[in-house]
Amino acid sequence: MVSVGTKAPDFTLKGIYRGGIADYSLKSYQGNWLALFFYPADFTFICPTEVSGFSRMVGEFRSENAEILGVSVDALETHRAWVEELGGVEYPLLSDDKKEVSRAYGVLEEKEGVSLRATFIINPAGEVAYLVVSHMNVGRSVEETLRVLKALRTGKLCPSDWRPGQETGELRLKY
């Protein structure tokens, strides 16, 4: 099972970005932070709010040396049609139509055959630094994902509701 501190499962998936189809792999993001999020399906009620939310904030993620990838089990052509309906998306949407990556990350809802709503922040070394998985009926907060990314990047202790510029503590782990 994927957990914080473990290597993120590698993958290569086809995705759509700015009208083009290409292969996207975890290895190609090594050295950068990555916000990898899974969602149940295109053309649903909640998912466009999240996909569009990440798209609106892509500049803020990139200013933190982070890229964004969205993943669902939908086919590439479904992604293409949905992106057009949304008016564009500023990061790749990947097709996990074989459900292998969703399964590798432990977020496939087998009975429904779709991914749960899951967010992973992967550090430059390819390790899972943060993950949250929720039921399909509640959308995630893109702002919270960005706040956590900024906190992780400090390498320090960041209290609840910490914001950049606020006090942090020194990290002293003893095992």
C-alpha cells in the first residue's frame, strides 16, 4: 500500500494537454514536486470544480516548483471532449483506462470501477510526502493542497492552518 515516506509507484500513461496526446511518466517529474490527483469521472457534478480549480491555480503550483497531473479511468477521447467543454485545462489529464495506476496507488473503487477522490504530493525524490483520500461525494480543497505543498517545502514544523510567513519550528525527529 502507498503511504507517506514510500516511493510513489512509477507509471506511464497517455494524457491530453493543450489538444495533444503524449505519454506522461512519474520519472519525468523527478527533481520537481508533483501534485497528483485522482478523480472519479469526467462529466460529473463535483469533478469539474476540482479540475478547473487546479487549472486556475497552476501558476501558484509552478511557482513552488510543482507540476500537476490529473488522473481518471476515462478514455483519452472523453478527456478531450471534457477539456473542450471546460474551456481548457492548464495541465495534463491522464487516462488510466486499464485502471492499473489507480490500483497501484490503492485508490480504485473496485465495485464502481472508478478512482476515489485522492491527492498525493510527491517530493523531488519521488516519495509520497502527503496523501488524502476521500469518498467520492465530497470535493477536495485545491487551496489546502497548495498550502500543504508550501508547508512541506519549508522542511520545518508547520502548525495547523500555517501560512507562508508564519512561524515554523525546527524539525527534530527521534526514533
